[in-house]
Amino acid sequence: MTGENNNSAPLTDRLTVILTLLRHFIAEQSHRQRANPIVVRLFWNRVGFCLKRFCALVANPPKPRRTSLHRPPSPIRKPRTPKPILPKKLPPQAHGQPSIIIQTNVQTPITLPRGRGALLRLLPSYQMRGVASQLRHLLDDAAMIALISDIPQLSQALRPLCHMLAIALPPHLRPPPRPHPPHPKPRSKSRAKPRSKSRANPPAKRPKSAWAAAPSNQPSPLSSAPPSQHPPNLLYPDSLNFA
């Protein structure tokens, strides 16, 4: 452990110098560019928190978790019931006086911007970009890569710094891929449904007409039918001879 701490001490010192310089430039550029002091203070505190977390993890690396096969069931906790908000009691108003209306101005709290390169967009200057370049060079060092591989929790402290300074995450700082949900089991093939009675016993086919039933080599049934017994119609004879 002493050898590892001695090897990681130069890296911790270099990171401390870079982030201390970054906080100095944040305070200086915010005064020159008249940025929002609340947002500047949030960035200043965020950089200090990342530095303290990195140093604490290097000094006392966490022990690997033990995976137990049989975990005791967690006790069922009852959900907390929120306390009802009672209205404020106002003093009784005299007759003829207007009623007092109390209005509370509820403002949304200012949070740290979460966009990529938010710190560079808030305080654009060559000093900030120079600090970002030094941090990128430190992250690509072979000793830093070996230290992060030994203590994977260090990537969680360095990732926010890369995000606010628009530094592309190197492979050793990227979070592990999330496990995909298991694929659903394929449905078993359902048995063939029995055919309905109408399909099992189809209705008899309709008989074809006399024209369709008569073969082509035989005379049609109308031509072979006996002559009708009615007298011929002189106005519309069956056969006309214009010869």
C-alpha cells in the first residue's frame, strides 16, 4: 500500500495544481465578465468537491464488495405519510377594513448547468481552455490510466470535470455498459385448432347449368329440344330469307 501511495502522490499533486488553477481562473473571469455569482459559486464548489473525492479515494481505496449468494430479505418499510399543511391563522379583521392577502414568491432554485462544456460557455477565455488542455494531458498519462484501472471509482470523480470542460471521455473513464434486459421467451406453438363443422363438411356444390354440362362435341340442349307446339309468329319469324 505504501508503494502505491508513493506512485500516486505525483498524480494527486498534479491534479491538485490543475484544479486549484482552474478555481482561481473561475473567480477571476467571473469578476471580469460579470457572470451570475450563484452559478459561478456552484461551479467553484463542484471542482473542489471532485478534487477532495479524488484525493480521498487515492488515500483510502475502497474494498471490493463481497457478493453473497443468499441475502436476507429487506424489511418492508411503511411509506411515510406527509404532514398536512395547515393554513396560517390571521388575526381577526375589524369591520370595514380590507382583508390581508399574503403572497409568497416561490422561485425555482438555481442549479448547476448540465450541458456539455457549460463552464467554457459561461466563462470563455484562453485561460480556461489552457487548463482543460492540461487536464486532458494528465488523463492520457499511462500512470493515471493504471491508477484508474486499480481504483475504478476514480472515474466518477473525474467524469464531471471532463463534462464541464468539454473533454472527450477516454476509454478508461467511460462508464460500463448497462446490461440489456433479458429477451422474452418465445411463445410455444399453439396446437392446431380443430376445423369447424362447416369446413369439415363443406356444402354440396351447385349443379352446373345445361349449357355448361353439355360437352362441346354434342349439340346444345336447346337445339336438340323438340319444336314448340305454338303456331309460328308471322311478325317475328324464326328465319328470314332475303334471297
